[in-house]
Amino acid sequence: MRRCEELGKSQRQVLKAAGVTHDFLQATPAHGRRIDTIERIAEQLDWGLADVLGLPFSGQIDAGQLLHAHRAAQQAAQTVRRVDDEIFCEILATIYNLLQDRAAAGQPVDDPEYLRLLVDVFAKQVRAISTLRMRRSEQER
């Protein structure tokens, strides 16, 4: 582990400090590894969980991408009378993540055709959720 070298520690030292035996790296349990064990190792490496798991996370929000995502989410939400904040935020976050993935793949996030496609897909989702809620509300009466 390169990170161990950066910290001037051996793998054994890091694992021991985390309360884990060296076997942890050798054999994968049938049901996978426990997240709390991985978190303890991350703590010893002075890393976050995303770093240990190798997840790409910059921790930064790109304002331009967020603006494109917000506009697309607003357009999708306008297809019904009212969208509650929770659903709007879920749509916004999903669109933002899709734009992040697109940017990471080297594709433009401001492609009007792609943004229209996102609006269409999420507008259908918003209408479906709205319809389901209206039906539930009518059944409860």
C-alpha cells in the first residue's frame, strides 16, 4: 500500500492499529467485509472511506454543472403543478451526478440535446410520482 509508505508505516502496523489481522487483506469473507472495519483502516491511513474504497470524489461542486442540472430539474418539475422539495432535490442530485459522469467521460455537459433528453426523462418521472400521490390521496379519502 503506497499510502502506508507515505505515512512511514508498514501494512501490518496500520492493520494492527485498526484492530485487524493481516489475513484481512488475504481472504475475502463470503459475505464481504464489514464497513466499520474498512472505516477503521481508513482512519489509520488518515483517509476518508471514499479514498480507501477507491471512489472518485473531489468533494467539490462545479457551479456550471450545478446550474445546468438546476435548470433541467426546474424544467422537469414544471410539468406538474407542484413538486415537493425532497423530490426536486433528488432529481437535481441525479441530474448533477449524470452531468459529472458525462464530464468525467470528456463529453460536454452543456449539450442542448442531452439536456433536453434529461428534462424529458425526469419530467416523465415527476408526472408519474405526482399521479401516484394523487391516486393514493384519493384512495385515502
